Amino acid sequence: MASKLSGNGLFESSRLILPEHREAILKHKKEQERRGKPVMDEQAIEEMMQILMESYNQKTEVQLVVFNPFEDEVISGIIGAFNAGRVKLYMNDEDYTWINMAEITSASL
């Protein structure tokens, strides 16, 4: 068995990372995973708008994929209103959220 005092053993066995450094490393790794927003063509935007309008007019449930720089979020509900580039999505009878239409990457019934 080799002695910890020979070679670089003393320093190898006593490594530690300060909490501030660990947080900085984790934050840097998280930032490396950030991704850009996909660019949608006109046809995809038009199809998405038709689905949103159908949900609004017929009060049917729609699934929206909302862009997030780290992981997309899937939200289901019924479109309740359109207002200044936003969509009011009712998740149930009482809960709703406003979603920017620019952040929606896809919609399906």
C-alpha cells in the first residue's frame, strides 16, 4: 500500500471545493445547456393559429408546447381569449394563465 505522503498523495487526498465555487460551477454547467428559440415558418404559424381559433370557437381542449430555454413545457387547457399577442388558457374552470403567443412552439387538439 502506497503512502499518502509520497508523490502528490498529500494533496490528492485533501481536495475540497468551496461552496461558492461549487455553485459557480453548477451555474456555468446549467448555462451551457441553454438553447435558442426555434424559428417557425409561416405555414407552421398559420396551422397553430387555426388550432388556437378552433379551441376558442368550439371550446375544445388544446395542448400547447411553450418554449423554455432549458426544457419545453406542455400545457393543456381551453383557449378563453386573445389579447395583445397573448392567449388566455383555462386549465380548469377557475385556473387560467396568460401565455405569450411568441413563446408557443406548437399546438395540437
